[in-house]
Amino acid sequence: MAAFNTHDLDHLLACLSADTPWVTGSDRSRGIAELAKLFESAFTDLSPKLTIKNMVIDGNEVACELSEHLVVDGATRVDHIAGSFLSVVVWCASR
């Protein structure tokens, strides 16, 4: 979360597996190369920040309710989203 919110692309990508899928609305990306393009563009164009509202953890699976603050056409917007993460890599939290 910290890597995303500080737009630290290298750290964020280091926490993802080589074939990580990412789905947002109608956009679908898979793998580090596609995710690097997606996040680099989002960090530059939208300046997104995530906040965890609720989280459920079961072993190495996590489901989250999040709010995302982003800038669209010069105006700040808040979207409410759900995320499901499988095989969460614990060591990324401490890096």
C-alpha cells in the first residue's frame, strides 16, 4: 500500500508475481511489463492514493474494501473499490 501511495513503481512491482493479473473496470493487465505501463500511466495522470476501509485475512488470502482518491480532469474524485488478493507476499510489507 505504501509503495502504491508514494508512487514507488519499483517497490510496487517487486511485491507482485511475474504473472499477476490486475482488473480495474474495463482494463485488464497481466504480468510485470503490462502492470508497469498501467501503474506508470496512472501515477502520472491520476495521482491515485488508496485507503483500506475494511480487510479480511484468511491464511495468505486477503479481501479489502478500499477508497481510491484520484484526480480526473483536474478534479479530485473518490471511488470505492473491492480487492481480492491471493497468495499475499508478506515480506513486501516490511520492505
